[in-house]
Amino acid sequence: MSHNSFGHLFRVTTWGESHGPAIGCVVDGVPPRIALSEADIQPWLDKRRPGQSKFVTQRQEPDQVRILSGVFEGLTTGTPIALHIENTDQRSKDYSEIAERFRPGHADITYELKYGIRDYRGGGRSSARETAMRVAAGAVARKVLGPEVRIRGALVSIGGDWVDPAGWDWAAVEENAFFCPDRAAAARWEERLLELRKAGDSVGAVIEVVADGVPPGLGAPIYGKLDSDLAAGLMSINAVKGVEIGDGFGAAALTGSANADEMRMNPDGTVAYQSNHAGGILGGISTGQPIVARFAVKPTSSILTPRAAVDRQGREVEVQTKGRHDPCVGIRAVPVGEAMLAIVLADHLLRHRAQNPDAPSVARLPRN
Amino acid sequence: MSHNSFGHLFRVTTWGESHGPAIGCVVDGVPPRIALSEADIQPWLDKRRPGQSKFVTQRQEPDQVRILSGVFEGLTTGTPIALHIENTDQRSKDYSEIAERFRPGHADITYELKYGIRDYRGGGRSSARETAMRVAAGAVARKVLGPEVRIRGALVSIGGDWVDPAGWDWAAVEENAFFCPDRAAAARWEERLLELRKAGDSVGAVIEVVADGVPPGLGAPIYGKLDSDLAAGLMSINAVKGVEIGDGFGAAALTGSANADEMRMNPDGTVAYQSNHAGGILGGISTGQPIVARFAVKPTSSILTPRAAVDRQGREVEVQTKGRHDPCVGIRAVPVGEAMLAIVLADHLLRHRAQNPDAPSVARLPRN
Amino acid sequence: MSHNSFGHLFRVTTWGESHGPAIGCVVDGVPPRIALSEADIQPWLDKRRPGQSKFVTQRQEPDQVRILSGVFEGLTTGTPIALHIENTDQRSKDYSEIAERFRPGHADITYELKYGIRDYRGGGRSSARETAMRVAAGAVARKVLGPEVRIRGALVSIGGDWVDPAGWDWAAVEENAFFCPDRAAAARWEERLLELRKAGDSVGAVIEVVADGVPPGLGAPIYGKLDSDLAAGLMSINAVKGVEIGDGFGAAALTGSANADEMRMNPDGTVAYQSNHAGGILGGISTGQPIVARFAVKPTSSILTPRAAVDRQGREVEVQTKGRHDPCVGIRAVPVGEAMLAIVLADHLLRHRAQNPDAPSVARLPRN
Amino acid sequence: MSHNSFGHLFRVTTWGESHGPAIGCVVDGVPPRIALSEADIQPWLDKRRPGQSKFVTQRQEPDQVRILSGVFEGLTTGTPIALHIENTDQRSKDYSEIAERFRPGHADITYELKYGIRDYRGGGRSSARETAMRVAAGAVARKVLGPEVRIRGALVSIGGDWVDPAGWDWAAVEENAFFCPDRAAAARWEERLLELRKAGDSVGAVIEVVADGVPPGLGAPIYGKLDSDLAAGLMSINAVKGVEIGDGFGAAALTGSANADEMRMNPDGTVAYQSNHAGGILGGISTGQPIVARFAVKPTSSILTPRAAVDRQGREVEVQTKGRHDPCVGIRAVPVGEAMLAIVLADHLLRHRAQNPDAPSVARLPRN
């Protein structure tokens, strides 16, 4: 069962509410003797941290991670790794409105209908704060995958305004507040988000995550497919409404002759695919090409515009979010998407080893 | 672990290859004392069965299901239900080419790279034949959900040609060979597919599945979200490359004010949502609105056009599929998508009961 | 979840009732390219089969196993292996009494209280017939473990009459109807069981199972311990009421100085344990010594002596089993116990490989 | 997978080493709106805490538990509950000997052989300190079970010296340092343990745990049996080598006529069993009688007597434990055994509700 756990052999269990004393996770199944310290995790958390630009929520906390178990003298021991972050910026503000009124498009009401109770402070368990632990666990997953596998992400669309593939430069991602790989698009987005912020509105976004260096053979038919687990992992991120692999929905518009990735051979016995419509996955198993996935993040429902809503007593009311406000939650979803991709790959790497003890790191033809 | 199982409390394990003696599944966790017979399952299998029109593969088999356990005197007993279908149309044809050459865009090569062996006859385990067992298990899931929950599906796009929402008529779905809810689109598609068939090519498609009557409260944060499990289930279907819930990728182009589903009250204490951008799921939990999901199916890679490929010996070759050919595998994916939606909902209904023994079938406000 | 599945990476799901059309199981997670045919499985089933001596139930069926999937041209493919046995000896007898009356000490009543329905014919799902599929799956597990691991079992006590360790001869196990390793005990048991059979009574037994050649390192703290899984597996066998590892309950009577297994070194760098009180497991992980487990089987409750009971209507009645009768169900539990040991070890072998890709088949000191 | 998690719907994941900064657990699946605070948990921890008598380890720590998530305004919210205990008594002592030498009968060597690394300080992950989190989680499980279910435990044998069933008084358990229900035995044990302590030796023990008020119907055939899960749970406790249910190994010495629990009816429609050889479980499902289980704890291997051992370099050495020493680890296993019983029952209560939404708290005949 998986209420609050994700993965099978590389298994992450998260806990914590936005305004509780702390949030944390347990990462189980990490192989022994991998060098790991807080310094391997902190940079990824810093990347996700709010308050870093005017385009994301202004909550201010250091998000300092501590490793509480599973590492001894700088090496993993094969026992569960507990990661822990104190919540330091739980502003004591007036929650009486949010406690009683359900914001349209927010999990407030479904938690209430399901459980009859919820920690409403800052969104409680449904807060994007939980994703900090995904990023922390993702940093551990990267260590399990090793340096051969490189995982990167970028924001590729804001409110329907897409980056130009011709202008894609991974270096640009580090330069702007949007993780945007296209400098021209970044400039347009900046202008647009300033307007939205002024209007108290928000906007959706699409994120692309890519893993290079993944060996062929990861994934397991029929229900443990790599893309199936990836879809589950990405769809479980707050506000995500869609996931696609490779050409995704675009593939539905193609003919078979246009969509198939033709193959030639590399001199080293690996397959030289001539295109990557498949996004690196065929039949649920990695091909050896880059794994490419995209996911759509809806605009946050916490906006300054008044909206028709209901309250806990079943009365019709209006709600309007006050205070800190995130015009595009999709921005901070970039490092979270990377983390989920890392976690899924680490899990499947361990699963592959279990069933294929002689699994080569790079499969070649002829196979035997 | 979930190599070949799906679901947790309503749990389906499938087995079988396209050209083995039989295919089957075990459905575990079904509550006792539910009326069930082959007659409850067979109609759904008939709907999925190939050979019913010139637009789907011409494989001919009755797909007659047998219940081998778990039902006694017409009622489920709470013990595992084994479902069994003989394979009767395993044509003895020459497989020497497919045994040696990998079709571009097909799982042939990834199975080989992963396992070093594969049953290549008719696609073996990676054949869409496996989906017959999903449909059979889905029929059992429908019985668990009861008559209040209605699950339907439709093909909404072929090769980028979409149905017109204004022309949507569920009755039309039963009338044409495409499960198409728009009669005008169906006419266009017929023409297009005849051309593609002549050209020996194929085309992708998008399917929409909808569940009405789902009570609020199904789904479990954070990693057992209803949409996360639905994404995994739909993405695990053969050839699926994208999944979206509600407005899906469209939501990424909206502003928060446009996307939020405003709320009023119904006289009976249930919430009257004013729109359904969310597709019936907020925070991973059902809202009580219809659950709406779409998934993209790529065009089949088995086409009559020659393509550059490689063989098991690592030689560069050409492949060209011969014989039976499916111009749009997306058509038969409609009943399969319905089945996966039914399975996910049945699983979450049982999960919800476990944690909420007093769960009302329809949640009202005030909750307590 | 695990209603009808056992194991994680080597995963067995069984289905079927005593008097349904068939019983079967799905074995998932088997590594690819292992030679496997019905001939590898049938001998173990023949060993368990009833009707082979006057001391076990006289049900007569060939228990002919068929492999329906997961094997291609004599080799496993990494996909799920479906095993299938037809039920051929479902005598059409009068079940009206057993349908209405609950036998004392039998699962009749608990199935009824839990589910409100049960297939009462021959015990339905609670019949020992289910254990045939464990034996079949155990045969596959042996293939996964390879020839280095040898798993054997013996009956070591009937009704409190124990074998003499000094008289233990594995060869004797094959010579008598009891799988008894002590020829003198076998002679005593024969006499005793003839008397019990005449009296229409039954008796309990203790079985010991031993695995030689298990490498050190299998098992995973804290809840995936090898002994914990073994306890679950053995306790799940019909009529088992106790499980112990190594000295087991005897260890509770020892002092620490007597119980500790002292260590010296073998010339090859492996540890030479001076005794095996631990039964080959320390801290839940295999030591490299033989794994030794014992389990207690209660006497069957289906006896010819009338006993006070109740019926479905809540009336006080008497019951007395008629027809085929098994004076010591513990005898046939020997191959079943072996099978469960094989399944647990195969599962842990795969689990160990996942987390320890460089796991040596025999660990030596110094470890690195 | 279950390396460090136990249970399915009531699911406990523990982490932490003896001498790390803290230990903790995540309890997932707890139903919402149950009153819970640290005050519900602390008393059970206090009962288990070391340093309370001269017969258990003298480690001194307050073991103060904190709830870090999942509880809001005194009620559970249905989200994961994180429990946290700081380690305060990590004496900075010289670990050089224990770091290099493997104690006979201790998990030192198997952790080393499996992982090639271990946190040797105080036993690290293999320390009985982990059981504090089981006790904490068990306290939560008791709240889930409600006041109708009463779970108690007692030490019934030390070094082969058993309590007299005729002298059993539950009140006595609270009065002595051994959780002994027989005052005469407690007096004998005190004398014996003082001698053992002086001799620097240790001794094994047997614990009995009993649950009253368990409704019939908990447990699920075939592999999710209540006794199977209980066996796994108890066997996973440090140093446990045997588990039995009801008469356990004693049942193997009985005839069927002696062992069957005859049945009469209570006036309220529940079954009046005339004995409880079965220990409250038939066919893996609770009967409604008290659940009775016993488990054997071996003598601790940390003794002051020198023993032949080996070191990390593969050299033959002698080891002799120094410092704090626990003459009978079985004593503190009593509250741990109670906790595991509570956890297994809570898990099965939730599982039963999932499959049987109309499950009566007490099943009566006729069932329908």
C-alpha cells in the first residue's frame, strides 16, 4: 500500500504538514557504501526553496536538511535514511477564514469530505511544502544512479506560451528565475508574470524533465512499466493534471511511419536510434535513449480574485486568498519533477538488478 | 512489487502471451456475496474483441472467459477469482523474420535488451492481447462499484482530428466502429482510415473515459492519489504516451481565475460545482463530480512501410510488417481505458472503506 | 497487500478451491533464461500427492501441472509463469451436512463469520489442496536458487514421539511413508498411525526443513528479516501452529554462553561456525550456515469421533466426519514446508541482488 | 517491499540507530478523528524503557516521544503520523574492539557480510533500541482498535523455568520486575537472575501475549492470515527464535479429538467455544476467542564470558562484552510483543473493513 510511500526497492515515505514542527522522509533500500552527506542534498533543496525571486511564494525558510540515520562515517549503511527539515516560518496569522471556507480548485474541500478534519494552516498536508522531501529524496536517488545518469528539467511553457526548441540552451536554465531554456521566452514570461502578479491572478505551466545516460532495460512489463511509474510519480506532484512521455499527445496526431524511431548501429554494439519520438521508453522499458517526460501544472487556486465558494457549514460564500501568493507554482515544480524522475529511475535500477544479476550497464547487440 | 499486478486492495495479476495456450488473471480482494457470472464479463470482452470491423486487427477468436475460482453458487466468496481465456487463433505462420529483426517503435528490442530472450510470436507478452484480461477484471470492478457508478469511454481524436464537443452524443458511441461520440467526426474518420489502410500506415488516437456517480472522498494523499493511480493504470496500456485529468495540458494555458471550479450548494447538502476543469479530482481525492481522464495512443509500429532497423546480431536491416495489421490501435483501447478506470475506482473504494469505516456513499456538508 | 500472494520479488499468487474446475498460481519475478519445464515441477508434486500410502488422504488425482505462460523454448522469459492443475477427483457426494455444520477446530466457521458465504465442498479455499501450488511454485524457486542450494525436509515428531538425532539419516527419508529420517522412529510411527486410523482419530506432527548452501547476507533488517518471512511462510501452511528457527524454543532455556555459536576461520576466508544454535540466521540475515526451521502441525479436525458443534442457524449439533480421512496431515506438509523455504530464499536472493549488485555468492572476510 | 516497514493498511516504517541523533517511525493509514496525544504513547514507552531494574540494561534515557505530524488539535487527520525520540545516552566510549570483532551469536557479522559496513556503536540498527518505535506505534494501534480490545503480555518462562498456569494472576504482572504473572515464579527468577548477573551470563525467555475482545473475522486467507502476519511480526523482534499460536508446538503432540475446540451457543448468538487450543485463530481468521501467542527469546550474546570469534580481517580472536549488560533481554520484549500484536490486529481490522464494509463488530449466527 502506498498512501504516503513511493517506489518499491528505492522507497520513499514522506510525512509532515506545512505548519507542523517539521517535515521529513524515510528513504529505504539505498545500497550500502555510497558516499552521502547533507552537502549532497542541500543544493537541490536550495534550488527548490521559495522566496528566491519575486515570481514565487515569499515564504522564507532555510530548509536545512539533516540526515538522522542510515549514514555512518560518510557512507550509507543499507539501513533506512531519515531526512528531516524543521519548519521555521510558520507565521502566526489568522486562519479563521481558511479554516471555514473552501477555496475553489483547492484540496481543502476534498480533505474535509474524506476525513472530516484537516490541518488547514498553510494547506497542511496538501501544501507544496511536502515536495521539499521529494527533492531531498531525489538527491539520494541521484547518488544511487551514479554520475553516468544526468537528470535535468526546464520550464517549457507558461500559460500556453512555449519555448522555441530551436532556442533551447540548457545553460540558460541557470540564468533566469523560471528554469527557462530559451532566453527569448524568459524575457516574455517575466513581463507576463509581473502583470499577473499585479492582477492577483496565476497561470499554469508545463515542465520537461530529461534523463541522459540511462541504460537500456530499466522497467518491467506489464504494470511495473517505467513510464507507468513515471506517470504516477509526476501526477502525484501538487497541481499536476497531465503527463506525457516523448511525443506524448503529439504522437496521437502522427502516422506510424512518422512516429517510429528508426535504428542503425553504433560501432560499440549499442543501437543508434535515428529519432526519439518514444522518449526513451518502448513497451515500458528504457531503450538507452534519453528519457523525456513532460507534465502540466495547473494555475494555483490561491488567487486574490474573489470566487464563489462554500463553507464547512454548507453555506454559499466568497473566498479571496490574502497574503503570500505564488503567480506560477509550476516554476518550483521543475526541481520536484527532476527528483521524481530520479526516484523512479533509482527504483527501477534496483529492480532490474534483482531480476537480472548479470545486467550490463549498457546493453549491446548481440545480447549474449 | 508490481511487475504484473495492478491495484492494492482490488488487485489484478495478469499472465499470458499472445500465442501461448491461454491468457488469464487473478482478481483478489473482491468483497464477498456479489453476484457474478461469466455473463457479467463476456459483453465487455466482446466489445474489445478484434475482428469486428475492417478498422481493427483481423485476428479472430471468441475470447470466451471462464471463471475458475472465487465464485460459488453465483456469488463471490471473498477468495481470489481466476479468469481464463483460451488462445485459439495462434496461426502457425513463419516467425523467422520477427524473431530476428526488431521493429522500430516496438517493444521487441527492449524486451531483448532487458531479458536476452522473448516470445516473439505475435508480440508475446507485449501484445495488446493482454488487455483482454484488463477488460475482464474491469467487469468485476464494475460489479464492486455497483450500479451507481457508470463508466463510459469514447474515442475523441484520430490523427489530430478531434470530435466537436458540441456534437457529443453518448448514443453515437454504440453506432459506429470507432466508439466515436460525434457522428460527423465518425464519418470523416472512416474515410481517413480506409486511406491509411490502403497505404499500409497507421495513426494515433486520443481516448476519453468518464465515471459518473463516484462519491467524494476516494483517493489518498500523497502517493496514493486517485489521479496518480489512474495515470499509472492508463499509462500501462500498450502504446499509451500521455495521460491527463480534467483540462489536463489545457489547464497549463489557463489563468487561476479561469481554471478554478466555483462552488454553490445543492439542496441535499452536496456541493454544486459550477464547472469541472479539475476532472473530478482535487488534491488526489474525488470531489463527487464526474471523473474525466484522457489518454493518447501512439500509432502502431507494425506497418507495411519498410523502415530502417537492426537485428539480434547487431546488423542493420529493413523491416516491414506483413499480414494482419491494425490501422488504429487506439480504437480497441476504449474498453481497455474504461476497464482501468473501473479497476482504479474499485481499488480506491475499498481503500477508502478501510480508513473510513463510516464513509457515507455521498458526502454532504456539514461533514459531521 | 497479500491476501493470496506471497513473496515480494519472487512473488507467488495462488487461486482455486478444492472442488472447483482447477487450481493454479502465478509466479512473478523469475529471472530470464532459466531452463524450466513441467518435468522440473512434477516430481515435487508427485511427492506431495495424496493417495500414496494408507497414512494419508485417499483422494486420487494425478495433479498434472501445466505451464501456461512465461516459458519459451524451454527457458523462462522474465514474464509471469502461470501454473495450472485440473481438479479431477471432485466426487459428487452429499455435502448437505458439511454445508450446514461447522467442524470444531476447522476454518468452516471463521470463513462463514468473515464472509457470510463459503465453498464448503471439500473445504473449498481452506483445503490443503491449495498447497499443491506452493509445491509447484517451490519447484520454480529451486531453479532460481540453483543447484548450490539444497533444500530438504523431514518429519521429526508425530504425536510427541520424536526422532533420535543420533539416528538421523537423510537417506531414510525416501524409504518410508512418513519422510522420517530415523528408521526406528518410522517403525514406531507406523504402528501408532494404524491404531489411530482404526480409532478414527488423528495426530499432530513436527516438520524440520533445512537449506544447505545458502550464501551469507540474505535477509534484510528490520521487517524484511529472513526468519520473519520464513515464519510467515510456514505459519501460512494449513494447520500450522508454531514455527522455530535453529534451537527455537529450546534457546529460551539456554544461557548465553551455551547458545552463542563460536567462530573460527576456514582457509578460504569463510567463517567456520563451531555450532548452529542460530539455525543459520543472525539479526535476520543468513550466516552461511544451513538454514534450519521447524514447524508444528496440529492434528486434523476432520475425525470420525462425534464432537459438539453448531450449525449455520446457530443450533447446537454434533458433527462427525465421514469418508476420506487423513490421520496425520503433517506428513504431506513436509514437501510443502520445503517449498515455502525455497520460495522465501529465492525471494531474498533477488532482494539481496537488488541492494547489493556486487554481492558475492559466498562472502568472505575481509569483506572488502 | 518491507525492509523497514511492517503492516499494510496500518503501516509502520521505523528508522534510526542506537547511537545516532534520534530514532523514529512513520505510522500511516490511521483513520481520522481519533483522539491522540503523546500522553497516549508515553506510558507504554516508559514500561519498555531500560534502566528500570537491575535485571535490564542500565542505559538511561527518558525516551520522550514527540508527535511531529498527522495530529491536529488533538485528533488524527488521516495523514501520516511521525513519532520521534531523541537519543540522549550515547556514551562516548571506546568502540574500537566492537568495531573490529564480531560477537558470536550477534548480528555484527551478518550486517558486515551483507553490507560491508555497519554502524557498530551500540549495535547500530540491530540494537533493541529500535523496538522503542514498535512500542510507540503499538500505542497508536491500540487507539485504532478501541477500548474493546485489550492486549496484555507476560513473561512465562526464564531459562526453562515456567510459570504455573494455576498461579496466573494478571495483577502480578505489574508488581515485579519481570512482567511475571506467577508470584512464586517471580521470586525464583529474581534469585536466578542475580546469579547470572554475577556470572556475567544471560538467559533466554518465553513471552505470552493475549488479546481479548477481538471480533471474529479478522485475517485473510491464504497468505494474509492473521497468524501468519503475527508470526512475521513477533519473529522480527530482536533475538526471537520461535513463535506459536494457541497450543502451538504442544498441539503437535495431541490427537485430533483432544485438540478440537468444541462449540456451543451463547444466548446472544455468538459461539461459545469450550476450549481455546486454537489460540483464537482458525484458518488464519479470528474466531472471537482471545488471541494467544507465545514467542521465544534467545539469551543475549553480549556476555562477560570470553568466546572464540573472528575479526573484520578474518583473524581468529576472543571477544568479551564489557560495560552495560542485559542478563535477560526477554523481559523488555514483553511490551514489544504486545505492541506487535496490537499492530497486526489494527492492520487486519482495517483490511477487514475494506473487504467487508458491513462487517459487524461481533459476528453472530445465523450470519445473514
